[in-house]
Amino acid sequence: MGALSMGGVYAIKPLSKERRPDGSPVTVQQGGSFSLTGYPRHLRRLAGRLGVPAGFPTSFVGTPSYFSIKKDSRMNMTTNTILITGGAAGIGLALARQLSERGNRVIICGRSEEALLKAQAQLPHVVTRVCDITDQASRQSMVNWLNTEYPGLAMVINNAGVQYRRLFTDVNALEYLEQEVATNFIAPVRLIGELLPLLKRQSQAAIINVTSALAFAPMADVPVYCATKAAMHSFTLTLRHQLKATSVRVVEMAPPIVDTGLGGGTRSGGAAGQQMMSADEFAIDALIQLENDQDEVLVGLSVGARKMGEALFERMNGA
Ligand SMILES: NC(=O)c1ccc[n+]([C@@H]2O[C@H](COP(=O)([O-])OP(=O)(O)OC[C@H]3O[C@@H](n4cnc5c(N)ncnc54)[C@H](OP(=O)(O)O)[C@@H]3O)[C@@H](O)[C@H]2O)c1
């Protein structure tokens, strides 16, 4: 008889019939909490057989060959210290509100002090920091401040972003090109590199990169924006692969069309407007998926865009 008595949260899952070899019984003792995962039918059978109430028993006796017993790696989403870039408005502010209400310590940054103070008036527990993430000195100063003041930082949500319409048939197609690429791609990649040593020190940490449904299927009038989001999607996949043996989880969060000031609020009109959700609706849905351990948090239209990719291009942009 084996025994598991380590602390932590364990997921105990009944194996399918085909995957049940013979094995000796194991006892899981106090010292941790245990959650039974599986279908309700399994839960009822398992609870009945073990004589424990379904839900969160504190001790468990069973045959290991019939169950997979894994440490539950789900992120604690209630007492973390979390940085949200671009957290003073739109999606960032909605995420800040939801995460703050769950008891996390939330730090928001952005370029405009006025916008940060307005956000803080709504969410008094939120900590603010003026930072232009594209500016090396400003970003480095925030990273140093986080290391000193918030050494427990466990989550970074790379949310700050800008969007410009560009017609390459016009003369000003290249306006703000560097700023768009820097904000949406270079700065978050740099910030990740600069914060990784701190994140790796935590027993559980997460990097959440906010991309877009347009990372999978581009919209023709915001071509560079879509390319930066596709780049961030690709980078997120490879970063997750590189960090898989560390305590740092890497998540992509791809919003659909959300009612914010992005791109000067140009997304609110026409057909796009009809499919739009509010930033709060998005944040609530996205955080449920994050809590459920999803590597890719896809909301609304992003689900179809992820599946169909460029096959959607003509439907979105016309023939
Ligand atoms: N809304 C949508 O339909 C939609 C859809 C898919 C993906 N997204 C993505 O969601 C994220 C949030 O966008 P949103 O819709 O919430 O837009 P938003 O309302 O315009 O908010 C963007 C935030 O980014 C901040 N920001 C911009 N440049 C910055 C910089 N250099 N340094 C620091 N902060 C900066 C802005 O604050 P300051 O101006 O004060 O710096 C602002 O708080 C973006 O990555 C966007 O691409 C949005």
C-alpha cells in the first residue's frame, strides 16, 4: 500500500476501463485538499465506492490503478499580485475590476496618469504606475520597482495595445508604424524577458498575452495590427513550449470585438458593432476560462476564428 500525504490540491480522476491495469491500493492522507474531477456519473460512483462525500474530501482510499492522481496545477486566482499593462481603460480595466473583486492585488500601468487616476477612483484597491511600455527607461524603471515593492508578482497580463487603420493605396499608410509594432509586439516580448527572473521565483506564475480573433484571420483595413497579433500568437506558442518545465504558465487570451476605445472606437459602427460585447462581459467569460486552466482563452467570435483561420478572410473582408 502506497501513501501520498503531501500538501496541495490533487485532482483524482477515474481512468477509462481500457486504461486500468492491476495495481496495489494507495492511501491519500490529510495534508492537502482533494478534488474529484470527472463526469458527475463518475463522481457519484467514486464517492459511493469510497464512502466519502462528493466534492472536496480530506482523505481518500482507493486503488491507484483505477484513478489518475495528479497534483492540480490550476492557478490560484484569488490572492495573486498581478500586473495588467494598459489597465486604465477598456479590457484591461474590466480585467482589473474582476481580478480585484476576487481579492487579488492588481497593479495597472499606462501612459496617461489622468486615466490611471480615473481608474483608481473606480477601483480604490488597485495600484497604479505610469509607464510607457515602449520606452526602455520607463519600462526598466517599472521592472525595478516591481522587483523591490512587489517581489511576489505572479502574473503579468500583456494587454496594452494600439490599432491603426492603414490603406496602402494612401500616402500615409506608414504613419505610427513603429509605435504599433513596438506596443503590440516588441514591448510585451521585452517585458516578458525582463520579468521572467521574478516570475520564475514564484511557485505558480502566469504570463497572459492578449492577442485577438484577428491574429487568426486578418481584417484588411488594420493590416499591421493583425500582423502584430499573429506574431504574438506565434510567440506565445513557442514561449509556452520553452517554459513548460518551469512554474510559469503561458496563456493566450484572444478577445473578439469588444466595445472599447481601441483604434479610436472605430469598431463600434456597422456590422462589427452588432457582434460586439462589453469589456465586462468579456472579462467575466475570459476569467472563467483562465480559472479552468485553458492555455487559449477564446471568447465569442474568437472560437470560430481560431478554428477556421484564414478561411474566414473573404467572408470578413469581402471578395
Ligand atoms: N477592443 C477590441 O475589440 C479588441 C479585440 C481584440 C483584441 N483586443 C486587444 O485587447 C487589448 C486591450 O485593448 P482595448 O480594446 O481595451 O483598448 P483600449 O481601450 O484602447 O485600451 C488600451 C490600453 O493600452 C494602453 N496603452 C497603449 N499604449 C501603451 C503604452 N505604450 N504603454 C502602456 N500602456 C499603453 C492605453 O493607455 P494609455 O493610452 O494611457 O497608455 C489603454 O489603457 C489590446 O491588446 C487589443 O489589441 C481588443
